[in-house]
Amino acid sequence: MAVPKRKTSKARRDKRRAPNMKMTLPGLSVCPKCQEVKLPHRVCPNCNYYDGKEVIASEA
């Protein structure tokens, strides 16, 4: 079984983990119908509309 010859330093270890720390929030867009913030290319969770059409029948 392979065993490391030297201890991995904290700097080297943290350099390897660094790309995961740079994750950012996804871009947000505004729903043209209700003006609420939503994820792009998805049904609006507030009014259930996508591309000007009601996709999910509202229960109200």
C-alpha cells in the first residue's frame, strides 16, 4: 500500500481546496409577470408562470 513520504503542509492542502471556496451565487433574474426575483430559465415560484404561460395550476 502506498504511504506518503512527507507530511502535506497546510498551504499545499489548502491550495488544493481553494477552487471550491470561490463558488458564487447563481445569477438571478426578475419575473416579468410579478416582478419577483427568480432563477433564470425556471418557473417562477411566486406566480407559477414561465415564458408568459401558466405552467403549474395555482391552488388559489
